[in-house]
Amino acid sequence: MTNPVVAELIARSNRLGADPRTTNYAGGNTSAKGTDTDPVTGTPVDLLWVKGSGGDLGTLTENGLAVIRLDRLKSLPSVYPGLEREDEMVAAFDYCLHGRGGAAPSIDTAMHGLVDVPHVDHLHPDAGIAIATAADGPALTKEIFGDRVVWVDWRRPGFQLGLDIAAVQKANPQAIGVILGGHGITAWGATSDACEANSNEIISTAAAYLAEHGRSAPFGAATHQPLEQTVRAERAAALFPVIRGLASTDRTQVGHYTDSDVVLDFVGSERLAELAALGTSCPDHFLRTKVKPLVVDTAPDAPLEAVIDRLKELHAAYRDDYRAYYERHATPESPAIRGADPAIVLVPGVGMFSFGANKQTARVAGEFYVNAINVMRGAESVSRYAPIDESEKFRIEYWSLEEAKLQRMPKPKPLATRIAFVTGGGSGIGRAIALRLAAEGAVVIVADRDGEAAENVAREIGGTDAAISVVADVTDAEAIHKALETGVLAFGGVDLVVNNAGLSISKPLLETTEQDWDLQHDVMAKGSFLVAKATAKILIEQGIGGDIVYISSKNSLFAGPNNVAYGAAKADQAHQVRLLAAELGGYGIKVNGINPDGVVRGSGIFSSGWGAKRAAVYGVPEEKLGEYYAQRTLLKREVLPEHVANAVFVLTAGELSHTTGLHVPVDAGVAAAFLR
């Protein structure tokens, strides 16, 4: 049974974490002190429940709490070795844990445990950080809050900060919390409700002051107007693969695009370059966004090629600048540089491109930079934005404790950071491929002529951080362009293309009409060509290689009866594989094919009448067609959609890095279709 103190803490945390005015994703932490029964002695024990490392307030559950014995935690100051060795105290928290399970204690545990009040909230609200990063923050804090909130100078999160805040709270019994210079706020209360009310009071009071006293144009005049929405989306889709390729110089990244009013106002402002160069301040912000963004200095309507050329120059300069930043502050004990590419790229008139190891990380980085824009606006409206020193940012970015956290992260899945575009993804083989690629770490653009089917598969994969659906008739070049534009704006580009869309009409030669021939060649031969052409452009612009996989057929090699249009279209696809492998290899793009035998179960083609016609050709009941196909193979096994998906994974996951122009049979062994 959940302790009532814990239930209150979870409810409070979820409310605070669900409000974007209060904190940001995975930012801040909350705690409660109370009593529970020690299962060993049967006697009461005083405990601290505090959000653990890496959790998110909005989605916090009891498993996300670290449970600490207060008697042991309060004994730690007696063994504290001093500021120069305060990082050692993080390991000491492990000796204060109570019970089994739970989350690892975070760096802020001391703040929560040493402040002698039952309930504590540490949050990163934009309004609070605006005061915390104002040049005259101490005076503003006094003016806004009187003695109800106390200013605390910047100090890196850790044991000493916990001691400092505990001392401030003890010396100021009338105070409800503190403004942490350059960082955020901490509030406390005798009850959970009082603590939450105090947190909200600090945030709402700061926001009201900024609204009442703030200057109307803290970023200066608007020097660039946003492009019209449709034009803006087209320009963003054209730039995104190029930017993503540059941002993936050290390691491949997934992207996120934001063109909210907040972003467009900032990127179009007179003071964009000046303020962006100051970087973010709150540790949660710059750990996600890097020390500062890359700012593009071209006009919104500049020729696309000119913008791309300038992007490449600015990216090279950004990398040089980041390496210089690292070298200015690194010591022999510092972790190695983690990569010099930007996490945030700002383009006037267009918006913001953010990057990360997966879609969620990229999206959250963008959300954090929106928080940073709000902070800059607030601070500049009443004072001057003065973030923490660059040297302090480096101390946190390359903190040994942060490095240890990164080292504890699970190994990425084989297709992590890959963006897949799967045609015919709404059913059958395409659905199986989309599911398998997503399970192996890729984000997936599920394309299908049937929008509802595509949406169902995307939903089956997960939320929009994992997959999206697009409607695409592969016989229509403009429809493919629009579908890819949507996919690029969602994830930043394309890396892994699966030409799977297909259909079949089984008729003898004399009954095959021109329409039958044209339809099958339009969908499979022409459709594959159009998809390959459109995606190859993106792959080349990214400059990071990629894969194109054709789902052809054993019928591209095997001559069966009543199959002339389908077999010829599949043979066309098969030769496209070889032709494109030869043409695109210089760009690091592999092109391979898969030749399945008849996939009956789960197949949209077979369920639409093809199965009945093929069964009639072979003189077997339709429900036995899969078994019939299996018996004519060397392995006597039926081919399922999942087997084709397995082959796509093997070809694209990295182990076959030097294989291109290959056709992989997935037919359980059809000797007549052996490659020669």
C-alpha cells in the first residue's frame, strides 16, 4: 500500500510537471519527508522521498523516487570533505538508501534532505529563471518578493548548494523559497499543498512582475519577417536534410523543426546574434542545447543555394569555435570532447532546427531552447540577460558526474538515429518492415495510399516521436514529394528507403490488358523509380550515406504462368537495384533488393484477389495456397511478412556495410529462382 506522503508527492509532482510554465521535461525535482515502518525492525523510520536521477515530474511514479533514510543523510555534513571534493558525496547517497528498488539519487538530493522543511520543490520556470539570470537579480528579487523569497548566488548543483540553501532557510524562517542565481527556484512548505502553493506563488509573482514592468521589445526591432507558412514549410524541408547532415558530422542525429511564434519572433529580431551568442544559463537548458546555437545570418528569401553555402561556412566556424571553447577550459581530467556540432540551428524567417540522438531528445532540445528564449525575453525586459560564465557552463557540460550518467545509458539499438521511409507500409510486408525497423531503433515514415491503414501502423509503433503516417500514391511524383516533405519536417531527412508498394493482377497473356500492364508497371517499376529519385536527392543532400531497399520478387527471375505483367514489372525493379547501386555508391548509398516467394498470410495483395487467382492456377484451395508454396521450396517453409522484414534489417543494420547491388532471396529455397 502506498504511503499517503508518497501519494501526495506523486500527485503534486505530476501537477507541477504537466504545466509548462512551471518546469521543463525531465527538469526539476520534488521531495517529501515522512515516516514509514522499517520492515526489519518493525519500528518507525524517518524517510525522504525525492525524485530520482533522470526522471520527469509530469510522468513520475513511485518507482521514480529515491528513498533515503533521513538520519543517515543528515549525518553526511559531518563527513563532508569540502567544496573541492563535493562530488564524492553523490556516492555517499547510496549508503543512505532505504529498501530495495527505486531510482538512483540525483545530485539535488542534498538540497531536499538538508532543508529542514517537510516538502521541497526545485523547479525551472521561465519567469523564475528570467529573474535568476537578470544582471541585477538580487535587487529584483528583493523588489518583487520582499523577504518572502531570498536570493542565492550561483553555485553548481551539489552538496554545498544543499548546505547553502539549508542555511538560508534556517536564517529566514519567514521565507517560502529562494531564487537560485543563473538556475531556477526552490520552494518549501510544511504540507504538500503549502509547498505547491508557494512554488506557484513564486512563479506567478515573477511572471506578473515581468508582464507589468517589462519592456515591449526586449529583442529590438524585427529585422526579418517570417516567410508565409507554405513557403516557410517548403524552405524548411529543403534546408533540413542539409542542416541535419552538417549536424551529424561527428555522430548521426535525428531532427525536430519548430516555427512557433516565439521562435519566429526571436530569429527575426535585431538582437538575435548578440543574445544567442550569450548561450543559455539553466544547467538543464544548456546540457540539452549545447553552450550556444548556430545562427544563420542570411535573409529569409535569399536564394536556397546561397543559404546552403553559407550554412556550410557557419558550420565549419561553429565547430572551430566549439573546439576552442573546449580547449579553453578542459583539464587533464576532463572527459574527451563529445562532438563539435550544434544542437540548435536558428534560421531567420524559417525557424529552429534541433537535434538529438532520437526524436524525443531532439524535440526536447527544441523545447528547452524555447524556454531559453522566454528567459532571455524576461531578463532583457526588466534588466540585462546575464547567464552564468562560460567556464561554469563547461564545468557542468563536462562534469565527471554527467559523464558517468552518459556512460550508464543503455547501448543504442542498431538502427538508432536512422529515419526510414516505407512505401506500402499500411499492411502486409510493409507493415512488418515498419514494425521491425521501429523495434530496432529507427523512426519510421509509414507511407501508403490508404491513409487510415498507414495511420494505424504508425499508431501501433507508438507516438509521433517514433513514427508518422503519410498518404502517398507512388505513381504520382507530386504526392511523393509532399509525403517526403512531411517526413523531413518531422524527423529531418531520410536514411533508409524501402520500395515496397505493389500489387498484382494474375491473368494469362491473352487476357492481360494494356491497363493491367500499365497499372502494375506504374506502381512497381515507375513508382519505385519515382521514390528512389525523390529520396536519393535527400540522401545526397544529407551527405551521410544511406540505404535503398527494393522489395522485388522471386518472380523477377522465375518464369511462372499467367504472370507476364507482374513478373516483368518485378524484373524492372530488380534491374533498378543494380543500376542505382552503380550510380549512387559514390555517395555512400547502398541499394539492395529482396526477392520473396509468395507471402500469403498478412498480405494485402493476396487478400485482394491475387491469392484466389494464383490458387486457381495451381489447382489448390485458396486457404491452402501458403502450404502449397511452402511444399515447393527446398526448406518446406512458408514465407511470412516478418521474414522479409528480417532481411531488410540485416541489409541495413550495419553488419553488411560493404554490400550493395545484391538481391537476397527470401523464398525458403526456390531452385528456379537461384541467382546466376
